[in-house]
Amino acid sequence: MKFGNFSNSWYRISLDTEQQIFYATSKQHPEQIASGITIDDAVRKLTVQTQHIDSFKGNSQDQTA
């Protein structure tokens, strides 16, 4: 079996085998983590979380300028 990085995705996926929950983690910001019962669900939640944080940062930068 060949192991390695075969994806250029902006996120990583892991599986908690005890709880059967997938976790999606941002590669650039590892503190951003979302979970779901499917990979798609976890990635979708992470996308929303990332967009929310990015828009919040953008709004706060606009107000300080």
C-alpha cells in the first residue's frame, strides 16, 4: 500500500472510530475544526465556519481603517 499526500485540498479529514464522527481541519488554521457524520457534512461545516471567520476579520479590518 502506498501512503502519502494525494490531495491538494485546503483541509484534512480524520475519523474518530469510537464515535464514528469525521473531523475536518483547516490546513492553514489547525484551530478551525468541524465535525459531521459524513465527510461532506464535516467539510461543509468547516467551509461555513471558515467563511464566517474570514468575513468577521474583514469587517473588523474595515472598521479600524
